[in-house]
Amino acid sequence: MSLRKTVTILLLATILHLTTCNAFSSPNPKYASMTSAAEPKDGKYDVSEWMKGERPDATKDYIMQQTMMRIKNPKKSLEFYCDVLGFKLVLYNEFPEWGFSVYFVAPVEAVNIPEGREAQWQYCMNLPGCIELTWNHGSETEEGSVYNTGNADATGTADGQKVKGGFGHLGITVPDVYEACERFKEMGCEFHKSPNSGGMKGLAFVKDPDGYLIEVLPQGKMITKPIDCMGVMAESGEGYKDNSK
């Protein structure tokens, strides 16, 4: 079976599942009892049990393979994720008959990406932490923002009011947040939060071309430097802000 047919079957199966699961599926009694959690105590839930024990046998080969995000312009998005963040395009598929294309990016070296569509599919589907960028053909010609980012965003709402979205951000880790942000600034990135702004120091948020937030965290200890790329001093900045509101 060709890669195109395989992808088509998977997409159709996903659509069929999404349109029928609510009508025909009933909750698993065991899972239902697990989710009836007690109220938090002193503002906290005890979640330590989920750090212990073995994974269920049936899930040991499961991989957190992708997060899908809709994008307005694939070239602008690929420039950001590949040239700015250092990801590589590991697989792409185009579906002109359905009016969309998908691009899988991941933080890998180009030398590790196999040749041939079948091999690239196999490689991608076994690669943790990919981002699937989905372009709906024609969105690149629309004025302004096209997709709601989930963070106090009015894009796409019927009444023009901001919504309290569930999606928050993607995240990368870097050896030095302050040095990475200097580079991001030089490359023209828009900051939602520079390392010293806000109440939480030593981390940052930049925006991708569609306005989705990318959190930038250190790979080691959280440190604070006296001044960041935007000239914000470490002792300045406001407290924590809930981006969903």
C-alpha cells in the first residue's frame, strides 16, 4: 500500500472515530471511578501516585508523537520552526483534493532523516515530540490572524470578545535562556514575555507567525541575569499573569 493511501485511510479513520465515538461509546467504569477525584487540599491535589509503578502493559510502546496546530502560511511557519528554533521538516504530505497540507517538524539532525516517503513516514511516526503544522489552502490570503491561539484571544469569535482558551503554549528548553532570547530578538521574533519581565524570572515566551506562544526554559537550573534582551532589569516586572484570561 502506498504512503498516500495509508495516510488517507488514517485520516478517514480519525474522522469516523471523532464523529461516532460520542454516540456509541460509553465510559469505562474503571476509568470513571478513577476520575472522580476528591477536592484539592490547600489548593493542591496529591498526584504523586502517577509518578510510581510501571506503565500499563498495553501502552508501553505508545509514543507522544505530535501536537497539531493550524497555520496560516506554511513558508512563514517553516522559517520560524526550522530557521529560528532549529527544527527540521521530517515529513510532509499534500492533499489538494481536500484543500490542506501537513508538515511534521522536530528537533532532529537532517542526516538522520531517511530518504523515501515510506521510510520518512516510519521515522516520523516513531519520533517523539513532533509538531504537525496543518495548512488549509487559501488561509494565506486572509487578512489578519486566522486561528485562535487559546490565550485571551478574540480571533474567530462570533461576538469579537476574547475567550478563555484551553491551549496555552508549546515549549522548548535551551542551554541559556538569555542568550537564546538575544538571538531570537536579532532574528526579529516577537516576545510575549522576555526573561526578566513578569514575576517569573529566567524564562521567556516568543510568538510564532500565527501568534502561538513558545515557552523558552533552561535545560538546567533557573538563573536570573541582571538585564535581558529587551533591556528589562531583573528587579522589575509585574507578578504572574494568567494568559488564558
